[in-house]
Amino acid sequence: MKKIVYIVACLGMFLPGCSSSPTVAYNPRFDFASIKRVAVVSFSGSDGNAAADMMAQALVAHGANVIERQQLEAILNENHLAAAGILDPSTVHQIGKILGVDALFVGNVVASAPSQSYVVNSPAGYPAVGYPGMYGYGMTPIPNGNVYSQGSVMGVPGSQIVTSAAQVSMVSRMVDVQTGQILWSASMTYQGLDRLSAITDITNSFINSLVPIWPQLIATKS
């Protein structure tokens, strides 16, 4: 187990985009203190429902007053309104009146690249893993797989087959239900151990970008 953990940690040295910050835009003239209650619409794209759930969970964890997503989905279905991140201004206003929310979060999540496995080779005389920062490691992409170690390659010492994660791109917006205007928007691409963990990291980064501008939220210890 310890060996596998070291392998995954070392893999991070080779993966581009393992950590980044979101690109954020917001309306500096808007009074975010007026936003007291929000709802999160199912995001479009792959894993959209999971992304919306993670967004709602992160908002609640930071003190936001969030409507249960199943309640929102029921309203959308009963009134034959659009969902999956695509809402016109009249629909947004109608949802706001029915649920008593001030803003909606909509968005889209896309898997930009599939999971990828790698052969990690160490310099002669050193183990395959456990020496972060050393030069000389080699890595050759191989077909897709899940996140785990498959052991050495054909019994060759100093090599391990390790699987990376899919790269995920995600966009989210906060929309004012009164005007349909976009109050805040963020986009981010992240490559983590798996697609869902990448979505979680992106979601947390999005919420952290809202903390300084939205008094409803409180900063939490990382």
C-alpha cells in the first residue's frame, strides 16, 4: 500500500495541469449581500448531476442557504422548464418566484481528456518511486485504465504501471433571478486522480473565489 501511495504522489510530478486557479469574472457593481438564498441547477455535460451536488454541498459547507436540488428539479419538471444549465431569463425569474431564491447556479462540466495509464521508469540504481524531485524519471503513455498500480512491466526492476486521471473542464455561473444577469462566472481545467475528485477540486476553487465578494459565505480552513 505504501508503495502505491508513493507511486501516485510521484506521478503528480509528471502530470500537466495538476493544480491551477479558476478564471473568474464578476459584476463589481452588484451588491452580493442581497443574495440570501440560492439553488443549484443540474449542470450539463458528463457528470452534471454530480457536479451540481458537489457545488451545493460546497456552498452549504461555506454557510450558504441552498434549496434542495431535488425540489428544484421537481419545479422544473412540473412547469416544463429547461434544465441542465440552460435557462432563459424568463425561466430564471419564474423559478426565483416559485422557490423564493435570489440567484441560481448553472454550469457545464466536460471531460477534456480520458484517463491515461503510464509506465514510470526510474534511473538505474534507484527504486521506481519514493524520490520526489529527482531527475531522470521516464514515462511512456499506454492505453486507458483506472487509478491503481499494476506492478512492474514484465518484471523489469525500477518500473511501475500507474494510471492518471481524466482532465476535467468546468464552467459555472451565478444568475440573478430578477434580471437574468450573470453576477459571477468561473471556469477551470483540472487534472486529478479521477474525474469526480477533479470536479470536487474545481468546485471548491469556485466557492473560494466567491468568499471575498459574497458576505453570505464564510471562509473555511483547508
